[in-house]
Amino acid sequence: MINLNDEIILDIEKVVQGGLALARYEQFVVFVEGALPEEKIKAQIVKLNKKHALARILEIIEPSKHRIKPICPLYNACGSCDNQICDYDYSIFLKTQILKETFKDIFDENKIKDIIKSPKNLCYRKKIQYPAQQTKNSKRIKLGYYKNNSHELIDIKFCPVQDRIIDEITQYLRENFPFDCYNSSKNKGFLKNVVFRITQDNKKILLTFVINSTYKNYIKFYDKKLKEFINLLTQNFSEIKSVYVNFNAGKTNKILSDNELKIFGEDFIEEILKDKKYKISSQSFFQVNPFCAVEIFETVKSLIKDNSTILDAYCGVGAIGIYLSGKAQKITFVEENKSASNLAKENFKLNNLQNCEIYQGDAQKHLLNFEKQKRKFDYAIIDPPRKGSNSDCLNSLSKLTNNIIYVSCNPQTLKRDIICLTKFGYKLEFLQGADLFPYTYHIETVAYLRK
């Protein structure tokens, strides 16, 4: 029998998806944060239900030989990187085991290759979104990440997975930003978030200030003073090539609204992945880790035969399809978001591509139209959000191609969608993960299914 607040000794068996370690106490499953396989720990039960318990570590009695000191001094406070307690190679092993465990009932785990390592596991993060707050008494500006399961903002002065220039700019903002920060409980204050996009060579930064203001009030009360500050900021940091303000007034969980204004510099910054160029805007989706993105795109490329016709659904700014363009006879892109669709067209021009076409609008509608037109594609590529795709969309895809390559950021929704596709006649042929977010338990996965 186990009770809340009990202190128990546990032998850790494995790590499961999401990063929790699993142990058993008298055959009862107990999950623990921050433990590694083969460790013996003393833990306290902090949450209990009929099927399992959650415990916190009180003491590590026998540590794993792979345990290391976290690379970040704020590891225990910041809720961002949750896997800094073991050496990098072992973290790859753990992720591979998690992937095998997730798919073992639908795919031969011996066919699942090891997780692709990120070419860089430090300073890899090229998009940073910092909420802004002020301390209660001194009104000092805080920029950072939230502590796990809380609204407590941890002020990040140094982050090992992003570039030092970001740390320097945020410190300058703390010391010099001319307006107050947003207070959600009072629904007052100016600055909500600071969003950085930076190229992999660290030479170009697009900076967005998300503000609690309408366009009209911004122009009336804030525009002149903010532009004066931006002038000083860009004199100090020549890497900042573009600055936007994003108008996001009132209480909302959404970071960026669709309403924004460029107040300095260029419309876009430009990223290069191997021989392909991409314009990136403040709003566009682009892989946070471009170094590992290349590895993922190369994996996709290896699954496609030369001179193929390709459908790239959920294409965003066209990142994957453009990378594959040299292998394709023709690529058809589909993207619902209008600004992303327009940016994809810009990226076609930037790369002098003549074999690309794009359809803007609802993916399901366009897929149904392709079906009516009896169009066929050698391959379809989908890279949906975390929630995955849906059965209607997958059914439509099944009428258009015999080969589907699915790039996923969530193994659980990927598994669900693979099971759905098997009902439409597909068989899973290939599955491999990639370490897009080192020092976290996030797994990006490439799956190839064939009819």
C-alpha cells in the first residue's frame, strides 16, 4: 500500500515519453522527474491516483554512470530544457528507446534507427520567445522562461542553447527599455513579449516587440519614443536588421497577433540551408534548429526517387519542398496561411525555381479538388502541427499518392495517424527520430509509409 507523502526507495527502470522516469513500488507504477534508468533513489509521493503515482527525488542513492552536472545553472528553476542530467550520447540513446517503446506494437523496433544527432547541441536555438514582466517593488524588467507548471518568470541572463548575442541584447533591454511591462492580472502595461529570430551565422536578427496596444494608441503615445530607443539599440547591435511591433492588446494566450508594423530595417531576414535560401518573417514558421533541420531534410530527400512529382501539404514558407526541389520534376505546395503562402512564393523566386506551384487555402478543400481532377503524385509530404492531421485529410491523401512521408513533432499523434493510414492501405516502411531540441525530451520523427 502506498500513500501520499510516503518516502520510498525506488529502482528506476526506464524513461518514458515526456521525460518522466518509471519505477515500480510493490508493482505499483511510480513516475519521477529528473531520474535516469538504473538509478536507485529515495523519493516522496507527491501525487497519487488509482493507476500510478508521481514522486519527487529526495536523494540519489546510486547515480547513473551517465549522470552529469546540468549545463545550465538555472536548470532547476527554468522550465525550458528538461534533459540536462546525462551526457549527450546517452540522451540520444534514451530518446531512441522512447521511440521504440512508443511504436513497438505497430513496427519492428529493430528497424528503428538511432536518433539523428544535432550537429550542434549548444547555441542551436534560432527562435526565442521571452515573456516580459517587472518585479513588484523595484520594477526591474525580467525576460526569460516560466518555471515548470507556474506563472513565475525566471529571468534568463545566460542560456547555453542560444547565441550569446541574444543574452547581450536582452540585458540591454532590461537596462534601457523605455516603457513598462504588461501585468496580466491587472491587464495593464506595454511590453508583453520579445521575440528573436536569428540566422545560423549570427549575423542577422529580426526582433519583434509584442505590445499591449492598438495601432492607433501606439502611433499616438509610443511610436516616437520607441523609435528613438530602436535607433540606440541598433547602433549598439548592428546584427539587428529588422524590428517589428506586434499589436496584441488585452488578455490572450496567443503570443503573436496578425496585426503588426515594421518600424526599422528590412522586411525579412534570410537563412541558408546548404544551397537553398529562405526569407523568414516575424510571423513565419521555420525550424528552430536549422543545423538539425538539414539532417531531417536530407533524411526525407533520401526516401524520394529522382524526377518525382511531390505534394507538400502544410508547407508553411516551403522549407522542406524547396530543399527537395532539385530531386523533383514538379512540386505542388498547399498552405492555409496567406502570409506564409506569399512568403513561399518569394522563396521560389529567391531560389530561381521553375518547378513549383502553390495553392493557398484550406488543405482539405484543395486535396478534394485534386482528387476530383484525378491528379496523382509520386510522393506526399506532410508536416502538421503537434495535434497531427485528421482522418479526412489522410483519407484524401490516400487517393492522391502511394507514398507518404510524415514529419512529426509529436510521436503520439504520429502513431495515431499511422494507424489511421494503415486502414487506408499503407504500411509503415521507415521510422527515424531526430534531435531537433537537444537537452529536452522533444523528438522530431520522419516516417515513410507506402501502399
